[in-house]
Amino acid sequence: MRTYELMMIHRPEMTEPDVRTQIGELEAAIAEAGEVKDTDFWGKRRFAYEIDHVNEGYYSVVQFLSDPPLVDTLDRALSLADNVVRHKILRIDDK
């Protein structure tokens, strides 16, 4: 298994409890095929530049262990999710 870090930006129209619920659902999906190491919720932040006519969003970072097929599945699901403005999945070296 490899270590990954997922950063997501959720839409600002959502309420904070709804965002936390979606993050919890994502963690449950990751836990089925991997292991969640840490979750960091940053809250609502202002963007440095406008993304799709949106100026702010809820930031969160999830570190997890998994195999590469799960990363592909997560990337596809988050690309299609309407409530996610942007996401980025990085592989973290185990050094």
C-alpha cells in the first residue's frame, strides 16, 4: 500500500455540517479498500483567484493508505461530483 494525500475544495453554498458529512462518507469509502491516516478540515477560505465564478470554498485534506486502483476510482468520482470545486491527489513518499 502507498501513502496518498487528497485535497478537496467544496462549494461555499454548502453548510459546514454538510461538508463534514461528505468528507465522512469519503473516508468510509476509502476505509473499505484502504486506511485513513488523518483528516484535516481547514474550513472556508478565500481563493487567490476565481475558479468557475467562485471566490471561496471549504478546504479539507485527507491522508490515506491504499493501492493505486482506489486512487483512480476516487479521482473519477470527485471529478464528477457537483459539490467539489477542485481536488488533487498526491502520492507521498514513505521516506
